[in-house]
Amino acid sequence: MFVDSLRSGAVLVTGAGGGVGLALAGQLAAAGWTVIVHAGTAEAGDQAVERLVKAGAEPLRLEVVSADFNRLGEIARMARQVGERHPSLDLLVNAAHTVPGPRRVLTEDGHECAFQTNYLAPYLLTRMLAGPLNKGHGRIVSISSVLHRGARLAWTDLTRAKGYTPLAAYGQATLALTMFTRALAKRGPSEFTAISVDPGSADPDVVRMHRWATTPAEHSADIIAQLSSPGLTVRNGLFYEGLLPGTAAGSAEDPRAQARLWRMSDQLLGLD
């Protein structure tokens, strides 16, 4: 397990109710961070904290926040809550992640489910927490995928009403997230850094799309923890494959595409 003795700041880990997010929360708490544990419901968050404490985490280093990522209003509420409690935030890990099923599903906000959970939610959180992250000279680490390299953004059909496949939906969401991360390096405040990463996965649905071997959650969490460490210098805006800089899709590097996605995302989310 990775232990970072250089920092004891505050971190929000989304998707910490289980899997990689839960394993990461445990590692960061052991390293001395104050960990804000996000789960889909307050009950799931309490259960996650209980598991972390049983595993040895110090209870005073753990907080719980909840939001259903299928509801944008709940994400905005959570962001305001975190910002009020932590006017200075050192780290945001966008670990909440979903794999689309065989049939297209829309959220109650009208977005394709994977696009909202894997892209719009971290976009909204990052934009709303930019102030605290700026004050904390923070870092944003977002889970993406190498599968974004073979994907495209359906600019006029982001809900994938035509030609839906799980791979196309998943690739679109991770491409958008990788592109947004790249744009943050150019447009975001210089006081914080942002990277995206494919740390591997233990999710059988993700593994099936990658056609790779399963990566244990603890190993994926260790990769994210190392990339989150202020003791490790990362290259702002880059996509990482494990601990090394990877190759991002050409479209993710396109400034015009980045600007178009930024504008479209603001419009979809009602941001200025």
C-alpha cells in the first residue's frame, strides 16, 4: 500500500462506497489525509466508513457526503456542501465510474447514463470546487480509459439515440473527460493541476471491453494514490496509463474541440 507522509490535507473521493474508490479512501486516510467519502446515498457512505474504520482508518479523518450521480441537482448540492466545509481543498479524485449496459439508459436529467456519471458529474464538481481547489493549490485526478482513443464525440447526439453501443457510450464519456482535463491545463487557474488516468480495473464489464486482465482494486487505488501525492510531480493536463504519461486521442488535443466541449457542457449544466 502506498503511504504519503508529505501531506495531511483534505480530499474528496467520489465513488468511495466500494471498489477502487473505497480502497483509495483507505489508503489516503492511512497516509494522513482527511478523506471526504462520497457514496450514492448517506447509508452507503456510512457503511463505507464503517468498513474503513474496521480496516484501521482513524474515524476523525473520515467524513461522509452523498449524491446520486444520476441527479445533477444532488451533485451540485454536494459540491456546495463540500465547499462550505472545506474552503481550501487539496485533492479531488473523480473515481465514481459506471459502465453502460446493453440498452441505452437516460438519467432523469435527460443525459445518457455513462456520459453523466463519467463526464458531466466530474465536470460539474470540478467547476464548482475550483475555488477551494485553487486556494488549496490542489490536484484533480479523474479516472478515464485508454478506450477513449478509439472513440468520438457525437456532437449532435450526445445521448446516443442513434447507433448506441456500450463501447461507443463509454468511449464518448472517457474521451470527453480526457479532453476536459486537457482543457483545464490551459484554461483553469494555474494554482491547481489536473490529470486523467487509466489505472486498470477489477470491473468485469470494463475488463471485457479492454480485453485485458483484471487489475485488483488495491493496485488501481495505489496507482491513483501515487499520482495524487504532492511529492510526485505530474504533467498538467496529461492522460496517464498507470504511473506513466500515455498517449491521448488526437481529438482530445484539439483546442477547437476542447472549446466546443467546454461551451456545450456549460450549456447542458446551466453554468455561466
